[in-house]
Amino acid sequence: MVMSLAILFLRVYFSFFLLPSSTQAFAVSTYALICSAYVWLIIKRLWTPVYIMSFGCYKPPQNFRVPFASYVEHCRLLKDRWDESSIQFQEKVLSKAGMSQLTALPTSFHYLPPRITLQLERQECETVLFAAVDEILSSVNVKPHQIGVVVSNCSAFSPTPSMTSMIINKYKLPVDVKSYTLAGMGCSVGPLALDLAKRVLTIHRNKYALIVSTENLTRSLYFGNERSMLVTNCLFRVGGSAVLLSNKWADRKVAKYKIMYTARSHMGAIDMCYRSVYQEEDANGTVGVGLSKDLMKSAALALQHNMRILGPKVLPLSEIFLYTLNQLKVRFSAKGEAKQYIPNFKLAFDNICIHAGGTAVIRAMEKALDLPFKYSEPSHMTLYRFGNISSASIWYELAYEESKGRVKQGNRVWVVGLGSGFKCCSAYLKALKTMDMSCSSQCWSDTIAELPVELPSTSHHCH
């Protein structure tokens, strides 16, 4: 196709020399201008930039707060749901989870017994997402009718009409809006949704895209005694985010970030990884999400694969050379003789936001990437203040870095999601301006001055 167009352009160009000399110069100049404009349009379409205009994070009200003592007392009042050993196990997990007494649970849990109804599931979803979207719309000069793409993600809750339909109905989005609802994809889907929206925006010109992320705790609360399924009750808390993207070149002046690269790794073909986070019935027929002992191993495999995709695009040449040299050494050495070289990603990124799935997950990533506390601090503090908020956690972490004044113009930001499947999805963002609390999500406004806090060195094996 390209060769045919080139031949056609050349034929037209040389045909101008058959014209009278008085008109040749004008014809050639006009033709060159048309060709230049055509080439520019092709380049513009092929290299469409996608910007993050703003993002918002839901901040639960004080009456949603559930201190550990209240949670345990609540469980003891429901002895028909949990036996004493299960309650003690949950108490132990909470004490080692790296979470504070400020984390929140939805309205449904505050009833005795907890009310698990479709109405309350929908209410939780709407409360969280509408607040996050409202925060975005109040911070940018974009009206709802200008939004052309909506992507939602939530693992446990998949109502009819869909979550994207909730957003479309609430904000009266245009009838030609493109909507995508992602379900059952776990905590890694934050960067994955970013990748999907980016791909859609490279096709549809001059559009805004809205991504909403949450997890529905009303739907996913586990009323059983299987320990591998009880951990999620202890870690997951109320939270959600909304992100507004644009592919308009003019928006670079007001956007916060430019999406440089995205990388997705899915280890589902490996049985161990596929079943590491698995929803099923326990021995009594109660549905829950179980976390296997192979979870950390699955996360490590997914992260390694993801780094191999992203590494060549972001690492300095010296690190690529050392890694390539090491791979050759590993390949031609006896098994176990040569150690794997882990590239120094601290040379590639200024800010790193790793999914706050649990203290053990964050510690494992610190060890795997040789990260000092300053890089994992946003993950630890998000877990501490809000708990595991699933796919939305990376945006709370980025808001933490902004609120601390650590995101400067030109900074390279790496957001990493890890979740069921097993998947690792990440994105490289470039900061287009220096940010602080005044232009960041207000979810940290009441606690940022007191953070970070000192964390215990021990941790429980958590998702």
C-alpha cells in the first residue's frame, strides 16, 4: 500500500514537468504542500498522544470507618456465620496487615446481620464512582457531553444494566458513547483499563475517555470458615477512582500526564497462576475468593514477564546491555550456576506505584526490584490509610505522591497492577507539570501531613 502510494506520488510529480514552464513552479509548490499536509495527517494519526487530564479518588465518610475492634466485635455477634477460630484468625490478619483504624466498609456491613441485597450493592457502587467522577469534573473544563468513551472495571459486581450504563445515565453522556465493562479481572485491571482506553482513543479522534474503577464489598463479603477465603474480608475496603483521558493535542497544555507505554502480562496458561486467586465454593457451599500458597510465586512470574516487555523501552542502554549479557550467561551455564540479573528500574523511573494488595505483596516487590522505602512508601501508606482498594489503589498512590510534592515536571512514573489470572499490567506515565496538594485528589487532605508512619517489620501472607 505504501509503495503504491509512493509510486503514484512520483508519477504525478514528474507529470508536472510536461506543463508549460510558467505554471510548473506553482504546480510543484502546490503539490508539495498537499503532500506535506497528507504526510502530516498520517503521522498525526499513527502517533496520537493520549493524556491524563485528571483523576479522582473516593474518600469514605467517617461513619463508614470500621476500627479493628468494631470489626471483630461485629463478627462475634454473628456466630452463626463465623466460628471462634475463624474470628481469631481474622483478628490476627488485621493486626499484621499494615492497615490503620481508619479504613472503611460499606453500609451493608454496618447492619446486624449484614444486608446483602442488590439494592445495597448498587448503592455502594454508585456512591463511590459518582463521587470520584464528580471530583474530576469539578477540576477540569470538560462537560459530560464531551466524553466519548467509558471504561468500567469491577471484579465482583456485574449488574444489568452495566456499570458503564450507570455512568452514562447519571451524567447523560451522548448516545454515540463507546462503553466497555470489565469484570472478574482482579486488582491488575487499573493499568489494563488505561491500556484499553488508550487503544480506543488512537482510533477515535478528538475524544475524551472516562475510566472508573472499584470493587464491590457488599457482593464479595465471605460468610464461611475457610481461612484462604477469610483473608479478603480483612484486607479489602471501600474505595474507587475515576480517570479522564484525552487524545486532543491542544490538551497537552493542561494535562497532568502523558501515557508513554503500557505493558500487559497474563500467566493464565500456567495452572498454578490461574488458580492462585480463585473464586469457588467452600466445603459448605459458601462462595468465596481463595488465595493459594502459590500467590507470591505467580506474582513474581507475572512481574518478570512484564518487566521484559517494558524494560527495553524505558531502561538506559547500560542496563539493557548488562541484562542481555546475563541472559546469555544463564543460557549457556549449567542449571543454577548463574544468577538472574534484575535490571535497576530505579534508573528508569522517578516515582513507582505498586498495587497495595497487602504488606507481603509490597515487601515482595521491594525485594524483587531492590526498592528503598521511598519508592514503596505510596503503596504502604495507601494500604495503611485505605486498605486494599483493588484496581483503584494505584491512583490513590499517585495522589499520595502528588500531595507530597514529589511529582515534578518531566518525572517518569511507573504504575503496576497485580491481580487474578494471574496478571501484571503496568504503565509508564510522563508528568507534564509539577504537582502538589492544590491540584491533586483530596482523598489525602486530612492525613497527608501525618504520613508516613513507621510500619512493623513483620507481615502476614496476604493478597
